[in-house]
Amino acid sequence: MKVAIIGCGTIANAAHIPSYMNNPDVEIKYFCDIIPERAEKAVKEYGCGTAVTNYKEVLADPEVTAISVCTPNNVHAEISIAAMRAGKHVLCEKPAARTYAEALEMKKVQNETDMTLNIGVVNRFNDNVNLIKKYIDEGKLGDVYRVYASFRAHRSIPGLGGAFTTKAIAGGGALIDWGVHYLDIVMYCCGDPKVNTVSAEAFCVLGKDIPNYVFESMWAGPPTLDGIYDVDDSVTAMIRTNGPTITINGAWAENIGTGEQYIDFIGDKGGIRLQYGGGFTFYSTADGKLVTEKPEIETRDHFQNEIDAFVNCIKTGEKLASHIDTNIVTAQLMQAIYDSAEQHKEIPLS
């Protein structure tokens, strides 16, 4: 199967490209990036493919079956829609798009073309996350009535002044960059409950004075001193569903000293704390005693799981848990959080 990488930046090199290279059923035919040096570097480093700068050249090649969209958020919808209309299957990195409206248009075109459109919510392919889902589905936690997610960092705004902090490009900040993963894990593990209302506030505070922003490191840096910072560096929300009540506390940057990256699933028979990107602990009772379990399982790389599942679903027609029809719920939820924060009021969704 011949595939193409559209966007040869961090996520492409860290996840998509190596995972495709490890799949014996795949050949990468194109590396595409608007910065020619990035695409050319990929060709040299991985020893395959052709470097191009225009994604439309890729879509015009009938040999290309599928593409990974690893670009900034502002062209996710444009490229994914064009690819599906050109008869290509698509794996688009998270978030699906900058806004719910853009994500809905992607979903509409997928339904019209019947091409695969999966979103890169990679945690749905994480072995620990899937074991948590199994625990919940089997009733080990009983009635899961509350979920709390914390994704907070001390001072970790990525690439301050650049694409990550420019709303017109990214669509948002800490919520759309980090929070999308946490919300998606919660929705997935809890069976994608119907959202009733959302109440939220978002803050654009610590990065506003770009030249004087103090930080230890900046992975997408260095700061662009004359750049733009108009996105959320922190967000808090309460979400009422027909399942659990969900609360989130997220921040790229807060004056807290140490970071927090975990999700608590609280049930009437047991509870779980998942350390994001790691394992989890199950808390319950048995025979009148408190019980703590920390399952140790052999885990596979979840990006490899995701790419392998994408390739396989193209062959079989299987609809994955990361399909746009499922992920659209998270897109709607994030939009409601931003709308609530902007309007300073609760947003009803049902």
C-alpha cells in the first residue's frame, strides 16, 4: 500500500513515519511539506519516497492509497476533504479541526465519499487505556458517576508567538492541544456518553507579554518575540452527561511548580487513577478491607497500534474507534467549552 506523509514536522517524525516504516504492508511514496528542506531531509533520513511541497501533487497520483495529515490545525480540514474527494483514505492528526464546524464538514465529506477518515486520538489504541475501558464495561468500578482530568504544567507554553499560540492557525491553546487527548480518553472509556451541558472558563494570561515570559524549556520554541499569543494557557470546565459528570483542570502554564497529568475515574464500587502516558492504579474494597491494584501489562507502542489499525481498516472496511463519526463528539465538546468561556455562561447541548 503506497502512502504519503503531508507535513514532515515533529509528530510525523516521532510517530507516523517510523510506524509506517515498521509496517511490512506499507511503502511511503511521498514526503510533503511546504518547507522543502523538511521533506528532503525525510527522504534522506528514511531512504525512500519523493520530496514534494504541494499536497495536490500527492492527491493526483493514483498509486497513493492513503495519507497522514500531520500539518498545523488550520489546514486539517482542507487537506483531509481534498484527499477524500480524490479517493484517498485519511488519518488526520488531532484535533480533527480548529472548530466544530470544520469537523462537521469533514464528517459530511467522509459520509459522501465513503473514504476512511480517522482522527489521531492515539490513546484509543493505548493498551492501558483499553484495559481501563474493559474494567468499566465489566462493572469493576460500578456506576462511574464522576471523572476528573488534570493536565497542568508549570510554564510550558510551546513555541510562544508561533503557530501553537496563534488562534487563526491552531484554533485554541492548552485545551485543543493537550485537552483533546484527555477528553477523548474520558469519552472513550465511559462509552461516549451524551453531553447535556458545558460550563467553562479559559484564560489567556501568562504568555501575553512574550518578551518577558519566563520558562525553563520550550519544545516548540524559541519564542517569536513579535509573534501572536491569543489562545488559552489554562482552562477549567464542568461537563454534565447522561453518564458521569466530567471536570477538567488544564494548563500549559500556571504558577504551580510541578505538573499534573492524570485522570480519575470514580465509581461506587471502585476508582482508577490513570497517569497519562503510563499505567494506572485501581482502588476498591474486598472482604471489609481496602484494596489497591496496580496492573502491570505488556504494552505496545500506541502509535504503532494506531498506524497498523489504520492500514488494516482500509483493507477490511472496519470502522475504528477513532473514526470521525465518533471523534465528532469530542470536537463538539471542545467547541462548547470555548463557547462557554467566551460567553461566560453554561452551554446546553441537548
